[in-house]
Amino acid sequence: MLQIENLDKSFGGIKAVNRCSLKVQKGSITGLIGPNGAGKTTLFNLVTGFHKPDRGGIWLSGKRIDGLPPHKIARRAISRTFQIPRELKEMTVLENLMLIPLLQKGEKIWNSLLRPSVVRSQEREIMEKALYVLEFVELIHLKGDYGKSLSSGQKKLLELARTLMSDPKMILLDEPGAGVNPTLMRKLIRNIEELREEGTTFFLIEHDMDLIMNLCDRVIVMNKGRELAEGKPEDIKKDERVMEAYLGGR
């Protein structure tokens, strides 16, 4: 699903990503771990077009995407969440979702003036889809609440719900468990597992090792901007290099 080859990215004299190469298999839940400063979030930003790589290539489903702007990459059916949720604070939970779908007819003023029935019909379809997604992530009871009023965990669920409005084939999650209480974390895990069963591929950064080890099929370890190790969770736990770089040795 995702292939990264010899990727480089520097900020001034600091090399955040250093000749990084890795693969994420279609239909998998792949974890990305590593110490702070290992380059994990920078890698996500490169994949989704927020940064342009200095060198190397990124392929999504066999098509090269490095260097494309974020909106064009999003149209390739890849979506992401952020370490700090970016909800639209002054919009309701339902409105946060309805804003996401691309090419909405109501965005063109002549459609609103000359084809109002077409605009209303599409808006009804988008609303129905948004309500379905809110049911799925169990936020339907908050559909009329403003984004700013949600708890940290609810905002993480809202982030996931917003990604689903774009019908992604691959979702990148940046620390989905951070600030989430155990009850909401179980909901989030259940959502991820159900979506994977339907064919969605997940690539996630997470510092909660229990979550990584229990949820992921494969784990990739980054250190100093490149892949250090890759394998099944149980193998990664035993890898001496990982314990040294990520866990600080025995």
C-alpha cells in the first residue's frame, strides 16, 4: 500500500529523516515507534505532503506521490489525524464531518442560485453519511455540540470520524491514544479493527507500547531518522537494538 525509499528531510542542519526506507502492507495495522526526535511525525508529514522530501520517493498503491500538495495526496484516498486534534472549534460535531467531502455542489454560488434542489439533495446525502459515521464512532449523542466542548478522547474519535468522510483506503494516525481515557480507547481500538476488516489500511505512531503490541500486525522502529527494525510485535519486544534505542537498554 505504501512504499518509502531512501527518503531524506533536513531542517537547517538537522536531519530529521535520513535515507529512510520502509513498506506498509495493504490491509494491515502497522505501528511506527521510536524515541522522541526519531523522525516519526516528520515522516507522516512527508507522506501527506505537508513537507517535501529533499531526496527519495514515496509510492501509494504503486503511484508516486512525493512532492504533491496535501490536497492532491488526499484525493488518492489517504487521510490522517494529528497528534493534537484539529477540530473546528466553533462548528458542531455534525458540521465538522459535513465539511469534509470534496466537490460539494453548494460551494459554487451559481449552483445555489440556479440548482438549489441539486444542492439540497447532495447535502442530505452528506448529512446521512455523517450521521452514520457518528453512529459508528459512538459520537451521535454529541452531534449538536461544538467541537471545542469535547473531551480529549472525544476529539480523537472526531478526528477519526472526519477521516472516514473522505472514504480513505489508508489512514495515518498520529498518537491516537494520547490523552484518551480507557473507555474511549477501547472504542477507538474497536473502530480501527472493524475498519481494517472492511479493508482499510492503518499506519500509526504511538508511544503506548501495550496498544502497539496488542493492536498491530507489524511494528516498524525508527531511530535517528531511519528504520531500525521491523517485524511482528513479539519479535520487536525481544530485539536488542530496539531495547537500546527505544527503551534505553535492559
